[in-house]
Amino acid sequence: MRDKIATLLFLFFTIFSFAQKDTIVNYLDKKKAAYVSQQDAYFKQLIISNSNSWNMIMYNQKGELLSNEQFSDYDLTKKYGEQKYYYTNGQLQLVKTYNTQSELNGEFQTFFDDGSKNFGGTYKN
């Protein structure tokens, strides 16, 4: 009985550890250039590791979502996939797409701060 419980616990912790995603929390200054304490921060940056990509989510000091971007590198220099930017009222401001070479490629759409569509188009590289 003890062996069965130990085996079940081992399996549970093994599965749980593989299901976790690594998350890094950074607090940034007004220019998003330097790391500061949580009390002095103007921005909060969450960097979430997915198996072969990084998702960066940015909030302002009030906790309002500003952006949700995907990168193919840990240094957050190579954008790829869908990038979303938000107004401070929570409405979507801009959606654009990057290809695997970090080039704008695909549809983009901008929105007014009331949520209605502004203009859109397609990038082709």
C-alpha cells in the first residue's frame, strides 16, 4: 500500500512539474528601461515561458492591461505571432502579426477607444 501511495505521489508531482510554466515578474520605471522596486514601479511586466516561446504581458501601475506580445527569444527582441495592444480602459487598440523572421506579415487591425474598428490592412513581406 505504501508503495502505491509513493508511486501515485511521484506521478502527481512529475505531471504537475511538467505542466507548470515559468513566469518572471519585473517592475519597470517610467521609461521601461530599468528594474525598480514594486513600490516605485510604473509598469509590471510578466514574462511567461512556453516550451519554445515567451509571452510578455505588460500592465501599468494601476493594473490595467497594456499589451500581450509573443517572442521567440528570451531577450524579447524577436516578435512573432499575434501582438495585442490595449487602451487603459481595457479596449483593444491594435492587433498585428509577425512571422517567424520577426517581420510584420499578415493582417492588422486598429480600434478606437470605444472598441469600434478604425482601420486595418495586410502586411506582406
